[in-house]
Amino acid sequence: MSTPVDQYFNALESLIGELRDQAESIDAAAEMIAETIANDGLVHVFGSGHSHMMAEEVFHRAGGLWAFNAMLDINLTAFGSLRPGAVERTEGYAKVITSSFGVQPGEVVIVVSNSGINAVPIELAMDAKALGARTIAVTSAAAYASAKSRHSSGKKLGDVVDLTIDSRVPNGDAVLALPGLDAKIGATSTALGAALMNAIVVAASGKLLERGVQPPAIVSMNVPGGDERNRELEAKYGPRLRMLKG
């Protein structure tokens, strides 16, 4: 008899396997990103609630790329001074975030929202497009197909972006129904999102190499020569990475 741990890992493994079905969309995202980085632009990543961790996942980390910029707002996490759920549903708030992170025409903005129904992620994508950026949604479109938009336009995140990648996160996030428990347990969005974001990084790096461009890879500062190797790229990208701490 399988244990809850076995059941959770089996479910997670199956969902990660489904991400392979997004290969075409990941490839399209990689092309957009590679073009942006080859032209010395940035890839901005936004998420609210637990999805903010996807922006952190690809920002200033070993195995990542210097050109990824995390668009983080503490009031859209559980650690701010405001109720994040209320903030995320507030129309007009996204414009403050977009204007604070220096999004430029021709760059890429990735918006991560599993439900894709709240005002801030939707408006942030709309604002980024108005600035001339290309937009990508990472959202669980199928799982939330019946959910209504909380934006006055009636549109969901997938309706307002240039490209949508399905995160395959199930409705409600959790996957296990344990006997005696009246709700599902075992979240999946962080593991699936992190795998998907790193797949995008890897794919974009491959596209850059095809163009003859060396990907601006970040090496761990804990390996010999790591600090020295990173220094030149930090000098290039650092001034535009608002969340980067020296």
C-alpha cells in the first residue's frame, strides 16, 4: 500500500511529465527571450502570492541568467503590511509595479498566475504591452477555465498576453485526497512553476548559443572563481536589476 508521500511524488511526477506537452510554447518563449537578451534587454518576471517565488527562482541565482529581472512587491506576498489577496484584486495597482522596474520596448515580461483571474497580473501584462514589451503568461488555463475574471474587462491573463504556457497546476493547487481529510492537501504550483521556469532558462540559453551569443550565465559564488566570473556581467546588468543587493 502506497504512503501519502508515495502518492504525492507520483502525482507530482505525472504533472511534471505533462509539462513536456508545453514544448512548443516553451520554444516560442525561448525565441522571444533569446532575441531580447541578444539585444542587451531584460526579461522581467512577475508573480503575486506564492507565484512571486517564480520571479525569485530565476533571479540572481546559480544556474540562471543575469538578464532576468524579478518584479517583486512585498505587499503582494504574505510578508507585507497589506492583505495580499485584496491588493491583487485592486485595479490600477499594477501600473505602479510596471513603472517601478524599468520595462522597455522590445523586452519580455513573464507574468505568473495560476488562476489568471485577478486584476493585478492581468493589468500588469496589459501595461507591459502598452510599453512595447512582449508578454508571456504562465498560467493554469485549463484548470481555471470555468473561473470568472475579477477584472472589469472580463478578460483573463491568457486573453491579454502574446503567448501562454500552461503550468498544468490543478484547480486549487493541491493533489491528494487523504481518507478522513475534508480538503485536498499537497501543493504543486511551486515545484511545477520552478521546473517550468528553469526549462525556459535552459531553452533560451540554447537559442542564444544558436545565435552565436554567449548566455549571461550566473555561476555559484561558492565555487572557486565564481565571484570573479560573475563580476563583469554584474557590472553590465546590475544597474537595471532593482532587487539586486550588492
